[in-house]
Amino acid sequence: MHFTDRTDAGRRLAAALDPERVPGLYVPDPHVPGLRDAVVVALPRGGVPVAAEVAAALGAELDVCVVRKVGVPGQPELAMGAVGEDGARVVNQEVVDAAGVRPAEFAAAEARERAELARRAALYRGGRAPVPLAGRTVLVVDDGVATGSSALAACRIVRARGAARVVLAVPVAPPDWARRLGDAADGYLAVHTPADFRAVGEHYRDFRQTTDAEVLAALAPAPASAPVVYALRLGTGPAVLAVPERPRGVVLFAHGSGSGRDSPRNRAVAARLHRERLATVLFDLLAPGEADERWKVFDPGLLGGRLTGATREALRHPALAGLPYGWFGASTGAAAALWAAAGPDGGGPDGGPYAIVARGGRPDLAAARLPLVTVPTLLIVGGADQEVVEWNRQARSELGGEGALQVVPGAGHLFEEPGALDAVAGLAADWFVRRLPAGPERGRDGGRDGGRDGDLGGDRGGEPAGD
């Protein structure tokens, strides 16, 4: 026996994640995502308790890739193939031929496994979408590899979902497993590769079947502690800083008239960002009474300068030391963020923000400077706000760097429709998580990919209409 149980195997696998042993696990190129932004993807059920230990050790996200072994009739533990999510299918023709399995027998076994695959995928995901993998390093983890059919299917699935690098990591495997799997993964790691390998279970003292309940418990999100809240005083007035545990970055909210630090919409988006370990700073660009001075409301240069100054002040707070930052702009605050980002220093300290998100904004007010904006920018508008949709489509085409437009179907100017604000919050969180560097090894341009218009799915006319 080599492992006490799957938990012990997972801890030992996590300890073995050594760059000297695993080609492709760490790379010196700062533009390539590393383990700080990795996702650990488990093959349920047995791979989940192993992967949970690896994810915990790395501080990485944990997800599943549901794959079912297609066993030889009468020998269900001997895989003659595998099926997986997204229609993945692997046939081990060598085993099929050796066992004399007829096509009809294989088809019947495959149909049974696909039915069970669908049941488990629905159960484990609970309506949640898979963790996004595009551009990230993915560690595919199981409790062991025998024929490799299931692992091969999983690697194909995560590659198809856009993984930048795939590392297959298991506690135990045959000595020739990496050669057998070829280029399915970019790197391979097995803690134990015994010369007399016969079956995965032989190397565990406790190899009881993992239950659905254990899988669900491992996948359940840990309860997040409430962020620590600080009251700040910036040049523009009072501000609220909220810092979650182990923050990975900070987002400063830039708002025009009718919107500000006390807006329930902004607080809802901020709460979603906190779940992604992003700190937030909510403040007002306009002082009380200035909303009546219409020239100030529509002056992106004035507001952009205030945003830059407030950013410099806020980032001096000890809780934000060294954190990368982004801007979330609403109303004419979106124009302020774009105007500031087009400045000679990128609009802020240390070269400016890493990302901008604009909700229902007025990028047209910053039209003269849009070609100078190279900061990755996501424009979010409501599908029912047609004039604002067109302004944002035009702005998207004029941006000098990466840009994307997402239209929330049926949503109006204030995103008050059921689910509309949740969509905004989710899109913003994903954009910032993708583009704020996960650690000092990531470069300023790491992870930037070309944007495109999307349909998930501002202010109207010349008058800001509130939040």
C-alpha cells in the first residue's frame, strides 16, 4: 500500500507539485498564466477528494469534469473507452479487440454510461456553469490512472474549453502512462509509478467508493467571511473601502450624477466582486450640489482627473498595498474612466488600471480619446436601451485596445429587470478576475485576448438618468 486514503493521496500529490519534476507546470514567461490562476479539475467521483486537497494547497478554484469509464462487459473495471461532458468520446481499440467486444455491445455500454453521465453532471453542477478555463492553467486530477481512457477524455474536454496549459496529476499510474497518453497534456505528474502496477485500488489502504454526498460537500463553496470595511476621506469626499480576506486586487467605482457610494446597485456589484476576493472603493466624483452644475456632470476631463486623484489617494491605504486595480464606471463615470485611461500614464499610478468595466455608460463623451485607450474594456448595456447600445457599439469599434460589448437582453437603463443586475455583476467579476494579474509573475498584458461583441444580452440622451 502506498496511500492511506484519497485525502492522504491528495496531500502527497499537492506536496509533489515541484517545477523540477513537472514539465509545463511552471514557466518563466510572465505572459503565460501560472499556478496562481490555475483551476483544479477533478474526475468524479474518486478524483474529487484528491483534487480538493490539491486545490486547497494551491488556493485554486475547484471544479469537476464529468467522465464515465465504458467498461468491458463482465469486467466493468477494465476500460475499453470513456465518455465525457461536451460529447467527448474515447475508444481504447486495443482493449476492445483483445476482449472481443462487438460494436453493438460497445454501443449499449456507452448508452448506459452517457445516461449516468448526464445524471451526475446535473447533480454536481446544480445549475452552475463550469468554471471558466479559457487562457488558464488547468490541473486535471484523478485518484489514479490505469488505461488512461478517462484521463484522456478529460484532457480533451478542458482543452476544448480553452485551457492554455493542461497538467495531468494523479497519485499513482503505470510507469509508461505519460508515453501512452502522448500530447493529451502539457505536463504529467504521478507520485507513484510502480513497475508492477495492476490496478489503482491496490495502492490505497482505504479505497471505498466515493459517494455523491462527498462530491457535493467538496464542491460546496466555502462560506465567505465578511469584508473588512474602512471609512476613507478622499479629495472628492467620503469613501467606503471594503477588503475581503486575501484580496487579489481592488476595483474603484467611478460614478456620474445620480449614482454613488450609497447606490444599492453599486453595492450589489461590489458584493459580487468581494466573492472573487476583490476589494472595492465606493466614492463620489461629484460633491453635493454639483449635479446641478450641468457642465461638471458632462465634463469627462474634470471627472477623469478626479478619478485619477482619488485612485492615487485610495491606493495609499495599507490594506491595498501592491494590489493591481481596475475601474468600474457607471453613467458619465464610464466616460471619466475612459478619458483618464487615455492619459499619458494610463490614467493612474504605476501605469494605470488593468481593466475597465462600464455599465450603461456614456463612452461617447470620451470619443476623442477612445483610440488612445489600450486598457481592456468591457461595455455592458441593456438591450432595451437602444440609443445607448448604439453609442457603445460605436465606442467598442474605436477603442485602441482590447474591448468587448455585452448586451443584457431586455434590460433597461437601470437594469431593474429580474436577473439583469446579477448578469452585470457576474460579467464584471469575470472581466476583472481575468485581467487583473494574479501575482507578480504575471505581466501587464498577461491573459489579454481579443474581445468581441456578445449578447447576454447608460445613460440616455444628454441627461444622466440616475444610477
